[in-house]
Amino acid sequence: MLTRRLLQLLIGLAMYGVSLSMFIRASLGTAPWDVLHQGLTAKTGLSLGTVVIIVSFLVLLFWIPLRQWPGVGTLCNAVLVGVFADLGLALIPKFSQLGGQIGLLVGAVLLNGVASACYIGARLGPGARDGLMTGLARRTGWPVRVCRTGIEVVVLGAGWLLGGSVGAGTVLYALAIGPLVQLMLPWFTVPEARRATAAQPATAARTEAEAAEAAGSVARASAAAS
């Protein structure tokens, strides 16, 4: 079971990194955090993947006062998304025609939704940015949607001021990612190991409930961010 979870995590993170590079190549706007990554890339001259990795570990520093601790998936997320983002940028060409840009943008959103469900469903720890949101909500008592909206407004504004791309893709991501993850998460959520045959029905029911709750949180947070 652990082998499957690790494999699913790695595949999900690889797809997530490639989807990030697709957003960049589409040149029609990216997700709020990626607007920041793109802006920092423009100002520092570092590769996009390097910036993603650096920002991930900087965000993890904010976990310390929140008493939030990373899992294996958290650390893999911090490194591998950036690696695969750079790989995607090396392989995916720029599109000059609007039709190609729109197709790439739609593909990026769909792939990002599948990737998110894949790595979240592995249940090996949240990404640095998601953990910051949930940790802040837990420590302050504020609703998750308020914490996520506040964080993303700040990073979106900072990224835009640094030269990051804000556009139709930013809006499409905010509107679509919640429903996509909600739809796909039940397919990818790895059930807990069953310790006894008699406990199977209860375990299955609990797993389904947890998946539904996680998907609902993503949908509500994304709706608020839009």
C-alpha cells in the first residue's frame, strides 16, 4: 500500500510541475502562487523551477510558528514540482496563435486538477502552500476560505507587481480547480489499510467521508479565491 502511495505521489507531483509549465507557455495568466513565481523569475534571472523550490522552503519556515510539521509528501512537493516545471519548460514550445494558447491553457487546468487529486489522495502530507493555509486557519480560528483568499490575494498582488502574468488563465483556474479536484479526488484517494475484515465497512465509509470533506474544502476555498 505504501508503495502505491509513493508512486501516486510522484506521478501527481510530476504532472503538477508539467501543468505549471503549460500555464507559463500558454501566456494567458497563471494561478496566484505561480504569478509570484513568474514575477520572481523575471526579477532574479533564476529558472522557474528553482524559484518554486526556494519559495516552497521559505513557506515551510512559516509552518514553525504555526506548529505545522511536514510529511514525506510535503518535502517531495517542495522539490519535485520545481524540477518537473523546468523539465516541462524545456520540452513544451511557446505558442504564438491564440487557438494554441487556449488549448494549452485548458489542458493545463485539467492536468493540474488530476495532479492535485493524485498527490492529495496519496495522503502523505500537504504541499507547503496548502499547509500554510490550513495551519493558519487552525491557529487563528479563521475559516479556511478566508485564510486562502487572504494569502492568495497577497501573493497575486506581489507577483503582479514583480511582472507575473495575470489574465484569463488566473480566472479560469480559480473557477475550475475546485470542482475538478472534487470530482477526481474520490478516484485517487488511497484507502486506509484494513486491520480486520469486520472493520472493512466502517473503514470504507470513513475513507469516503474524508475524501468528500477534503474535496469540499478545495471547492469552497477555490470559489472564495475567485
